Amino acid sequence: MKKNICVILIIVICILTNFFLFSFTIKKQNINVENIIYINLGVIPEISSDNAKFLNNNIYINEGGTYSIKGVFVNGTIYIDTKDEVNLIFNNVTIVNEYQRIIDNRKSKFLKLILANGSNNILSDGVNSNSVIKSVGNVSIEGKGDLLIYGNNENGITITNGGLCLEDLTLYVITKKDPFDVKKSFIINSGTILGLGNGSMQLLDEESKQNSFLFNFDNQFKEGTKFVLQNSKEKNILIFEALRGFKTLLLSTSKLKPDYYHLLTNITIDTPKKNGIYIDDKIVDGIKLKIGLSDTFWIKGKNNWYGNMNIINHYVNEIVT
């Protein structure tokens, strides 16, 4: 009897915790709860309004507004088919599509993806996709949640006629080609951002509030390789594991201040991790990585790149000249 009561209490606590975290997210974004459309994913998603439809195993959003999405969705795509602004709140969402992309904004000039506080969200695309998230217009991704993106064929996030702004979130993008391919401005204001790829790399706009490192290594690192970024005082800034083989790396955190840094590999760490990023910072051993003859990397501005930069996307002429 006591065991059953304990189980019930744990369930109640979890429900209340999720409710308060979601409520905090809504309040921070100044969203009217009465106007939210709810989509509960599953084999047959439940949608609380005719503004969105489930058809041929895809979800079509046909009207502007705010859509709160949760749950698991397999082999389906979310299509944005309205020119109006659309807000998607992800509250522990997992979408895996073996064939196509995950989010396809075909019309809206502005798409905002909000990660509910404390939520963990995973998007993974398929063999016929050229990007996990593709948008014709501007995209903003924000919120105190986690987002893991697997680009299994080509890119992670592609913006064809707009800009990308990232704020507050923890984002890890792993791709076969480019983590970010942004036609216009690419802005990181806050958060922890990792982009691992094997193609080109995207520079930040100078309007960004946060600094970044861009590394183009001579050889590809294997999946499972562990890394730590340390500052001049040998303080661990970020520890992560490669969830796929990669050759290029974009790294940005709020801890990147003007200073010099070292990137170490071959480290030993046994502490817990979340989506490939380690929560604790207790490491053992480690070898400093070199690019060319240098194993020391400086933060001197918004974009700090090392290695062959012929693969840099956009703005390189403006910045170099």
C-alpha cells in the first residue's frame, strides 16, 4: 500500500512540475493560453483546432498562431502552409522521419520555435531530406530547453530566404554536411550551441551577442570521441561527445570571453551526459588538439576561426575586407 502511494505521489509531482515549467514558458513568451492550439503526437495525433490537419501521416499548419506540441511522431513532417507568423512550442518532442525532413516552412515569413523550460527535444530526418528544418522565411529558436538535431542526409537547419536567431537554448546539431546553412543573418545571442558537420561552416553576424569558435580540422574525428574546451586557467568550459564523425565544428557558449583556449581530446570522463553534452566537468587526462602548429585558440571577436576557411559560408568578404 505504501509503495502504491509513493508511486502516485511521484506521478503527481512530475505532472505538477511539467505544468509549472510549461506555464513559465508561456508567461515568458507573453502568449495567451486561451489561444494556444494543442497537438498531442502519436500514431494518430490529436489536434485541438481545425487550423491544423493530420493527413497522409503529416501535420499541416494552415493558420498563423501558437501551437503547443508534445509526444512522439514517426515518419511524418510538420508543414507550415500559411504566410502568417507561426509559433511552435516543443514540450518534450521526438520526431523521427526515415524519409523526409521534420519541419518544412513553405510560406511563413517568420517561424518561432520555443523550447519549453526543461524540455528535451529530438529531431531526426531521413534519406530523401536535404535538411531537418527548412524554412523560406526567418526562424527564431529559443527557450530554456534542449534540442538535438540529427541531419542524416545533408543539413541541419536551412534558411532559404531569411535569417536564423538562437537564444537561451542548448542546441546540438550533427550532420553529414552543414549544421547551419543560412541565406541571410545568423545570430546567436545566448545559450550553448554545437554544430558538427563535414561541409561548409556558417559565420555569425556581428550583431550576435555571443562569441563563437569555428574549427576546420585536417582529419575527421570518429563518432564517440570526447572533447573538452578549456580556458587559459584550465577551467573546463564545455565537455561533449561526437555523436557522429565530423570534420568541422561550430562552438558557442556564454562563457566564451576574450581569452585563449585549448581543445583537448582523448579524455576520460564517467559523469552523466545529456544529448552528448556532459553535465559535470571532472575529466582525466586529455591531449591538446592542434590546427597547423598551434594548440592555442583565441577569442578576439564574434567569429574566431581556425583551419582552412575556404569552406566558410556567406559574409566572408565583408568580414575579411
